[in-house]
Amino acid sequence: MVVDEQLIETARRSLYAAVLSDVLDAQGYRHQVLPPSIRPLDDRLILCGRARTGLYRDVYHVPPGHNPYELEIALIDDLKPGEVAALGCGGSGRIAPWGELLTTASLARGAHGCVTDGLVRDTNAIRELKFPVFHGGVGPLDSKGRGEVCALDVPIECAGVTVNPGDLVFGDADGVLVVPQPIARQTLKLALEKVEGENRTRDELRQGARLADVFKKHGVL
């Protein structure tokens, strides 16, 4: 079932990666968190939106008359409000698919971020635009002649985690994870309930209650 934008907006305001990871674990989805090598460009920003996927392949030259950016441009131009560009680059370290111009174009379309296991460049400019980007490293390399999008809106792997078109991508200072679309609605609702329990637990701990007693009462840690 598709998650409505109002619920996603509530998730942006109220949730965080750790609670979503816990809820995914409880449902048996224990391999949804991208590795710690995938980091936010600005850890003050929240990434949350539906994935639009692009699969890159390594290349080593550009044939005469060929536009190596054709599918990359098509993906960005077709982004819808609230969507997240999810780019699988294979982790070769040769491809920097994301920079300032793609960020500017994505913002104009209402997109909500990018996650990639490739590199990102133009980092100061992107930070000034306050656009959430999770990346596999920082480097100045142009993707031209190094990597090229070969497929759009297909299942990909990003840093070893499967991302399907329409999956929910969420990231904050702790890291980034993928919530499969079929369980996204129930996962967000369970996570919001868990946050309420954590808030009650926190309030009682501040009042001096013993951790063991509070855990026994609320079952939240």
C-alpha cells in the first residue's frame, strides 16, 4: 500500500533512523541499513522520501557523438515532489554522480534528497542549498568517461542494500536505511508508536525512575 505524503511528512518531523531500524528489526527486516561508510553531507538534515532509482555502470571512454548524461538527466527531470534519487554506483570509487547542478534541478522539482554509494562533489554549494545527500565519499571526479546510468526505475543495490522504486528512504546523522514499500505504512505507524513510548520512558527517567522499572513498564530501550 502506498504511503500518503501526510504520513511521510509526519515521519520527517518526528522519526529518526534508530527507531526505524528497531522497528524493521522487530519485523524481521534486519538488513535495511546502509553501512556506516555511507554518510550525510550535512548531518543536520533529514532525508525522507520515496526512491527513484538509477543504476550506474563503469565506463572507460565516451564514444564520439554520445551523450553520457542522457539517462541521468532524464531521471532528474522526472523527479516528483518528495522523491529521493537513489543511485547505485557499485562502490568503485570512480564515479561522482552528484553535484551542485543536479541538486539545484532536483530542488526545483520538489525532490527531497539523494542517496548514493558513489561520490559527491561541489559539497560546499550543496550544503548551502540545504539538500539532504548521503554519499559514499567526497571527490571532484566527473562521472563522464567513468560511469554512466544504464537503467532507470529498476531494483538496485546501494552499498549492498536493495532499493526498489517506491521504497521509503530515511536518513539522519546516525545513517540511512531503506523501508520496503509493502511494509512502509505499518513501519512508520509502529515507529511513531515507539517514539511515544520512548518519550514516556525519557520523562520518567528524568524524574529519577530506575531504568529497570521503566523498561519493565514500557518495554522500550
